[in-house]
Amino acid sequence: MAEKYHYVPMLKTKPAEMQALRDLRSSHDITPLIEITVNPVGGKRTLINGSSLPKYWKGQHPFFLDLEEAQWASPSTLDQFASDLLALKKPIIPVTSLGRPAAYQQSVSTILQAHGKGLCLRLPFAELNQNPQALLASMKCKISDCDLIIDMGEISSHSIPVFTSALLASLQSTGNQVKQWRSFTIASGAFPFSLSHVSGGTCTDETRADWIFWQNLVFGHELPRTPWYGDYGINHPKLPEPIENAYGSSPNIRYALDDRWHIKKAYSTRTPGKGGYLQYHGLCKDLIAEPFYCGSTFSGGDDYIAGCASHKDGPGNAVNWRYAGFSHHFEFVLNQLASLP
């Protein structure tokens, strides 16, 4: 894994995100953090199992696996994921943070020892100034075998100065320790909590404050080390996602550009006389006519959008629409990082 300009998307095991990850053009400069998600409806069942994960991540290097939510599914869920992936010879790097329960930390330690690929410490903004040495010692993990992700959570254009000051102060207080971690990532998310503020039949732009924040840090300040870039794609960091393909959703396009997302939103599928799901064809036709459309070969998502614009595909449902957005977003970020000096 390269030291400079590496991408760490923070993903949930929802169909759209996993399918977009599966269809990546290349896995060379990307290491996903995958959060195992529990189905909010119908009991405490995870949306994916360990044996099916390898079909979505085709990279040769390990990925970060966060099982925090899965621990509530059943006491054996964490160990089952680990054993499934070990049997498939798919190495993982387990994720933890400082405030998780002792039983969870013990399971992570077991996974760490079994897979031997080190640990990922995901520090929320609130834990920035806490000392992780006791946790690393209990895991018998050296700092040089641990990847650090500073997860700033939700960010906006207005909060960039505050977050920047706090992060710089924290890095200064720890001296050169940041150089000792195996890798160092700064992650945040700027996509809106919902699109309810966007009227049906209109379009708007939303600022990619997560990308702007990271760029300002890297190119505007003397950092002891160049951080990898992490984001939440076209999701809000703390949004409990609605059920995919829920009745009454509004067809929409979430399209990443240099420093913004372009949003096109149709009317609710329940609105009489507006075309229901078929509205997505019109959104796609409008998008491919835009000068910033990247072309059908840019990503699997762009190819799907082109097919829907010509009525050769679609109109699909919420899973397909989010797939298009995530697939395009992944490739766009990777292209942005590759073009940096």
C-alpha cells in the first residue's frame, strides 16, 4: 500500500456500496473500511456474512473490517466472521476504538492473532487526545503494526476551520508519534443527512467539504506525515440508512465533481402523474447532456446511467441509484488522488 494519496472509503454492508466496491476498475490505491451492518428490520441479523465478503473485495491486500455493530447481532458473530474469512484465506485488519466493550476488544485481539495482519484504530474526533498505548499493549500490537484512522465524522464548510485547528493542535501535542503508525488516515463525511431540502423536479449542488478539508490540511499546513484520504461517499456519516428500495422514495442522482456533488432529484414515486420510478430515465438523460458527465466508460455507475438514459437499462430502484452514485464516486476520488502533485 502506497504511503501517499491512498483512499479509505468508509462503507456499510448495504447492497449498493458492496456492488460498487465489487466493480472497481482497480484496487491498487484503495483500502476500504467495511462496517458490518445489522438489518434494522426483522431481528438482529447481519446484512452480509463473512463467506460472501470476498466477492465484493477483490484486492490482494487486506481491508479494514469494523464489527462494532455486528457484536449486537449475537455473541458469536465476531468470531464467525473471522473464522469464515480465515478459511477463505482472505486476510483482514480488525477495527476497534478506545471505548468499546471488553468482550469486543477480546474478540478483536483473537482476530488479530489469527490473521496476523495487524490492527486498525479508529479514533473518533472526541477521542483525539486520549492515549491508545494501554489498548495496544493489551492487544500485544506494536504501533508500527497498527493503522490509525482519525474519524472526524460529519463536516461542513463552516466547520472546516474548527476541525482544522483541533486536529493540528492534537498532532502537535503528540509530536512525531503519528510517524510511527503503519498508516495514517483522516476521514470525514460531508454528504447531507437527507435530500429532503431538495424539491422534486429540481437539481442542486452540495459542497464536498470532506475533500476540501483534507486538501487544505495536506497542501496548506506542514504536517509531520501525509495522511491518506477517507470519506463516506454519498452517505452521511451517522445516517441510519433507510431500507433499500423503500416504497415512496424519490429517484435521484448523486454525482461527484471536483469540489461538489451535483444532485438531481425527481418527485416521489407516490406522486400521481409524475411517472414513478420511470422518472430516473429522465434524470439520466439530463445528466449525460451535462458538460461534466464523465462518459459511460468512466465507472460501472456511469455506464448504468448511460444505459438508463437510452432506456436500455433501468429505471431500477434505490439500490441501483445508489450503486451508480457510489461507483462513480469511488472512481472519481481515485482519479483525483492520482492527479495530485
